[in-house]
Amino acid sequence: MDTSLWMARDLLTIGPATTLSTAARQMAARRVRHLLVVDPPDSRHLVGVVSSHDLYLAADAGVKPTSPQALARAASQGELAVATIMTPRPTTIASTTSIADAARLLRDKKFGCLPVVDRGELVGVLTEHDLLRAFLAMSGADQDGYEITCELAPGENVIGGIDELARRRGLDLGSASSFELGGKRLGVVHFLGAQDDAFVDALWQSGHRILRVRATGRGAPSTIPAPALAGDRRD
């Protein structure tokens, strides 16, 4: 899945001569943590990135960059331009970069965002927030249904016989994944559809090593414990 599907295209850009207080006000107004610096100011030629962290480091200790105290100081003494504190020539990615590769880069480099540049032109930006949106959409966690976490034996399929139980109840497969954690191989499967107590009951009695069953969707209840359903067949 390409970055182009998840990146922000409504870009907030500034020129390198923009003052720090102006940059801080723009960040606060748009509720963003990064500004893309372009030169010339009305172009898509990226020259740097300035973050809220950069602004705080440049401000007096304990003074918020957008506070009246900081703004009064800037007005009386003059202030720096973002060019003096921005990260020049930031790492960028192409819009065709996979979302997984972009996430890996953000994690490994501890970046807060990745500008997206195609053929030398700034076309978007990918942030941690965008990755969270992608994760929720791809997992199905925001849709009504169930998330099932189980422990897998060596060579065991992550879906196994669980898929058949779900189809009998009119639930559709949303996503499935397996991974190693703490020396164990775990599987997480999302099924989408109307909630059905009989399906949950059948899961716990299926013989699979079910660790957790959780209803999904906005406002869904938390983890459904096995003891609450054991012996209470409703089908």
C-alpha cells in the first residue's frame, strides 16, 4: 500500500525568512507539529522542516513560543528566522513508497514526519498520525466486529478453523496477521459484522489457544472474558 493513499496533501508551508513567532502561531492555528520550509516561499521546492520541538529549543527556558511573554520579547528584540533552526535537506520519500517502509523509517530514525517529494516537487507529508489512521483502517479496528488474539503452534495458520466459525455467523474476514512476541508466535484476526454472542462462545470452545476476544468498532465494549460466556451457549 503506497504512501500516496495516506499522506496529507493540504500542505502548510512557510518560507525560510518566516519568523519563529509566526511559525509558532501557524502551528497552533492548524494544530500541527511540523512546518515544511520551501524556497521560494510560494513554490514546492523543499529546503527544510521545522518542528514544534525546534521552536521550544529556540525559546527561553520555560517559555512557550506563542505566549504573550515570548511574543513581546520578539517584538522588542527582534527574532530569528526559521532558516536558523530548521532541519535542512530533510529525509524525504516518494509517494510510491510503501506505508510499511515509511513506518520503518519513522521508527528507526525517530522522525516525526516524512515529506513526500516526487520529481523534485513537494506533494505531501506523512506523519505519525497518518500511520495510525492507516493502521486502524487496515486492521478493521474501527468497524463493528471482533478482534481475536491467539497463540499459534509452529506451522499453524493464523486463521485456521476460526474462519469457518465466523462465516457460519455471517462475519467477514477483515484482516489477519501473525508475529513473534516474547518468544511466542501470536496471531491477530479481525472479523467484521454484527456482534454475536454465540460466535464468541464457539471461539472459546473451539480448541484454539484463544488469548483474547475483543469487540471492535467505536464505543465497543472492552475485552470479552471467557468465564462470562463459558457454559452459556446461545445458539
